Amino acid sequence: MFWKIFLVLLFFAVTVAIGFMYRKTATNSGDFILAGRNVGPWLSAFAYGTTYFSATIFVGYAGQFGWMYGISALWIGIGNAFIGSLLAWVVLGRRTRIMTNHLGASTMPEFFSRRYDSPAMKLVSALIIIVFLVPYTASVYKGLAGIFSISFGLPFIWCIVGMAALTAIYVVAGGYMATAVNSFLQGIVMLVGIVLIVGKVLAGGGGFMESLQQLSQFTSEINPELNGALTSMFGPDPLGLLSVVVLTSLGVWGMPQMIHKFYAIKDERSIRLGTIISTLFAVFIACGSYFIGGFGRLFYSADPVVYDDIVPTMLTKTLPDILIGIVLIVVLSASISTLASLVIISSSTVVRDFLGSFTDKIKEKTSLALLRAFCVLFIVLSVLIAAYPSSMITALMGLSWGALAGSFLGPFIYGLFWKRTTKVACWVSMVFAVGLIVSNAFLKFASPSLVGAAAMVASLIIVPVVSLITPRLPKATVDSAFIAYDDKAAQDKVA
């Protein structure tokens, strides 16, 4: 208990200190949201990675999908690393930075408004973000508080409140730059921690081969007639596994809090280096998390199965006290960075996109005060949702990711690359995704991950198909956006 308390208090102290250290860099709304678009490759890459992987991955997804798919859950981590990180940076990084900077867009709704000349799209996309990012934030709080509650024996609600207070203090004080610096330090802790955790979990099962042998004796509930399915390459349900890979890997291409990292990065050279760093980070963190989740059945035997308890239980059974303390810091590091990014995106969406749709007369000082106030408000709302006992981490995350990425994936990607993309196509994509996700939440005709993946794939099909049969945007509107690439190329040539 000494090591747990010491490491957690040390983490709290460092995090808060960094928040106050960078408070002078957040003196206006632009710096609070984007740090002056001057964030280097290491900070950007670690901010991307720590925002991507939170308690939802460590506790919720690793536990549930490791239980369902066994060792084949590792494919989810591989997809996260190479689709969600490598390809996302290669395909989206440069174009996102150049076009958003040229259009003066600080948020995704601002991008839609200026790229498609549609103030109404700015308002609606802002509402989608506001509605669906709060449950996502709540899912992170729930996962984080769960592992703290088990480790310290504290009431669940007080763990949530403590995490919320920490997030509020350093985000409100230092804005995006404080978040980026903290993410870098937290990312280093995560890398060291995941290596130690994987080694100890395997040792707890008697080594890798012995652990595989034990896992092969379990029968999958999904496909019980297949012997050893949990140790096979594609597991007992390849289609279900593929849907999770798509949901958690391709989904980040349309998530506002992830794309936001490309807005703030310093220059194109930083994007190239950031691509390498981000990918390597994801290989260790994502693959390590799903790998240990695949062995959950060796350590967890409760009936009925509570997916959110699997990873905390297996870790407390296999790790010594000091490593339990390190695990807590790993999960805390991943989650706090994610929470900070979600809170900044949510508050900036309300102030710049929602309120900004009704008035453009908000003074700079008032805008900054509102950003900080809405940060606190969104934290409070997320805590209230997370405290509701029947909410499951993976269900909340599946709902949020499916709605957000399904709405924005096609409009954003085609908006960066294809001049023929139309306003009507973007509207259809958004309406379809939200309608599909919300209807499934009530009717439950398929799993959240499968429906979320379907919404994303549909967005990539709907936008080009509808664009070909609907009126083009005015040539001047399109040219004013795409000339950014020509201008940037000319600047690079001069340099």
C-alpha cells in the first residue's frame, strides 16, 4: 500500500505542477486549444498515443475482447498500431495540418463549416460532438475509477471524483500545452509499465507456452464446438474480431480529439518524425494490452462475468505491490491524457462552434473564461454518467466511437483529398450514422462494435456515391480550400 500511495501522490503532484507551469502559455483561446500550432513531434506523437489508449483499452476492451477472442485479440492491437497510428499519420497528418491552418479552423466543426461553406454543418457537427463525447469521457472515468477502487478499497464514486478533480485542475490551468507535456511524461511511464506487466502476467501463468496450453483448455461461449479456439490465429469469431479492429483502428480517423493533434503540430518535418514515434508507441501499448487480456481466463473465474473486472483481477493476482503501483500509474497516465483531450475538444466545440454559430461577438477574455468553465462542466457531466451503476465501459465507448467516427470519417477524409465532395453527401453521412447508432442503442439488433464499424464503412461509401449525384460546391469555395496545398508546396521549395 505504501508504494501505491507514494506513486499516485507523486503522479498527482507532477501533473498539477505541469498544469500551473504552463498556465502562461494559455492566455488566449487559440493557445488554450492549440498551443499556437507549435507543438513538436515527440509531444504530438505521445499526445496522440496517450489520447488513443486509456483505461477503456486497458480495463474495458482488453478484458472483454481478450475473454471473447482469446489470444487472437492481439489483432486488435496490431490494427490500432498500423491502421489507427501509422496510416492515420501518413494519410491525414500533412493534409490536415495544412488545410486546417489555411482555413483558420481550430476544431472539426470549423473545418466542415469553412471547407463546405455551411454554418449549419458547423452547428450540427458541434451538437454531435457534445452529445457523444460526454459518454466517451464517462467510460474513461468509469474504467479508471474501477481499477483504483479495487486497488485501494475505496468507494467507487470517490475514485471518480478524485480523477475528475485532477483533470480539472491541470487542464483549466495550462490548456493544451500542459496536456501535451504531461502526455509525454505519462507515455514514458506507460511504455515501461506495459513491458513489466506483460512479463509478470506470463510468469503468473507459468510462462508463455504453459499459459497457451492452459488457455487452450477453455471453451469459447461464442463457438463452443471449436476446441482450442481461444488460442487460434483468428479466434472463435473472425467477423466479430474484424468489426472490433475496424471500430478501434479506422474509427480514430474521424475522432475529433485524435485529429486535433494534427492541427497543433509544428511543421511537416515534425509530422514525419511523429509518425514513427506514434507507431512504435502504439505497437507496445496496444499490442501489450490486448495480449495480456487474452489470458484473462487463467486468472478470473467469477460467474456471471463482469468484463470490466477481468484485467484488474488478473493484475492484482499476479503482480507484487510495487508493480501494482506502477500499473495504477500506467492506467492513470493513459486515462488522464485522454480525459484532458476530450474535455478540451468538448469545451472548444461548445464555445467556438455552438455558441459561435449564434454570435461572433464573444470577446477574447470572455472566450477563454468560457472555455475553462465548460471544461469543468463537461467533467461534472461525465462523472455523473460514470457513476450510474449499469453503464458498461465498452458499451459507452462503442456508442460514442460509432456515432462520431461514422458521422465524420467520410466528410473529413474526402474533404481533405477530393474536390468533388458535396455538402449533401456530408449531411447524409452524418444523419445515417447517428440514426443507425441511436436506433441500435434502443433496439439492440447487433453489437455496438459491429454497428459502429458498419457506420464507419458506410460513411466511406455514402460520401463518394452521394457526391456523384448531387450538385457540386461552387468552384471558388473548393479552390480556396485546396490552394493551401499548392501554397505550402511553394513555401517548402523556397525553404
